[in-house]
Amino acid sequence: MRTNRTLQFLLFALASLGVLVLHEAGTLAPLEQWAANPLTAVQTWLEARMRGVEEVLETARDLQTLRQRVEELEKQNAALQIENVRLHEDLADYQAISQLLNFTRENTQLQTLPAEVIGRDSNTFLRSIIINKGATDGLAPGMPVVTERGLVGRITAVSPSSAKVMLLTDPASAVNARLQTSRADGIVEGQLTPALRMRFIPQEATVQTGEVVLTSGLGGNFPAGLVIGQVISVERRDVDLFQTAEVHPTVDFNRLEIVLVITNFKPTNVDIFGGQQP
């Protein structure tokens, strides 16, 4: 038994030595090449699959990075949009305040208080706004309200911190007015339509479309010289005692944001003298 194992070992050693000698001599090269070809193909296939897996993993990592970058850009874009809106609002406020300052510089005889519009009431019959200044700021009913474009209306009620302003377009509004060119007087009233109506214009007055309408100061409710609007049409009939004109207001009542309250004008009741007071 022991002799068989020794013999097997010697045979294996001789075979190995023979293979080594043949390998060194190059005799086994064709056989080695034949045996290596399948192994090389398998190795190449495995390497290709591994590269594919690595590329997939790399693509997944790139996609994750791309998603994170897209999320960051979306957040930055949202922040920029918010900032852009804020800047536009700041610019609009600046322009509005600048225009109001120009009005106050050009009308130094008027003392004004700026106020923001915080509410609106524009149903069919009542048209008014609510401003964020009131009795504690010195406001009182009857005070005129303007913008740089002209007359807005007058205060009709106040609370400690707010006030209600009747607009010119309210059907209950009536303002003594004067045509700038012809100097004819009349009364501008609100209507259910956006346009105003100027009534009681003398028949002999020459009224042209485009003529500017101002407050006359008559009646004691408004200071003279505030712009109301422009004449857009005239109705004159020989059988009537007076002419009537349609007036387009210079103030855009749908876009009021900041207004000026004229605080140094005190309405005067002229009824005691038998005067006209709308």
C-alpha cells in the first residue's frame, strides 16, 4: 500500500516535470492556446458585463445627482420669482408715492395725509373705499380725498383707525364743478355707469369734448381747482334749460391703492346763506 502511494507520487512528479519541460520547449503551446481560448472568451464576457453594471450604477448616481441639482434649481427659481414679485411691488409703491409727492409739491397750499386702501364696496348703488387712517390720525367726515390724477371723493364716516370714502362714481355723489376753458359751472354726479354726468351747464356755454372739468369750490364741500375728468360728449337741446355732459374721470377707481386726504380743508355749510350745496 505504501509502495503504491510512493509510486503514484513519483509518476505525478515525473508527469509534472515532463509537462514543465514541454512547456518550456514550446511543445505545448498549441494545446495551451486551445485550452486558453474558451477561458479568455469567458473572461472577456464577464469583464464586459461588469463594465455594464458599473455604467448602470454610475448612471444611477448621475441621475440622483441630477435630480438633486434640479430640485436645488427649482428652489432657487421659486425664490427668484418671489423676489421678482416683491421688487415689482416695491417699484409700484415707489412710483405711486413719487407721484403723490409730486402732487403735494405742486399743491403746497394743501396739507395731506397718505393712506392705503384696505377695503372696497362697489355694489350697484354704493361705491366707496375704506382707508387705513381714521379719527386718531385727525381725519373727519367731509375731508376730500385725492390722488395725483385728481379727485377721488370725500370721507363720509370715520372710526379710530379707518375711514370710509364715498367715490365720485357713487350715484349719491354730487360735486360743484367748472369747465376749465369755458368757465361754465355745473354739478358732476355719479352714475350707475363708469362715466360721470355734469348737469346744469348753462345753455349759452360753449362746451367742447376733451375739456377738463375741475372742482369749482362752490358749495363749500371741496377746494377749487381739483381735477375731476374730461368731457367725452355733450347733450344740448334748445327745449332744455341746461346742457348735460358726460365726463370721463381721470382717476382709475378700480386701481386705487394709496390716496391722499386733504386735512386742512374744512367743509363749509352755505345753507344758512341760501347757497347751493350738493
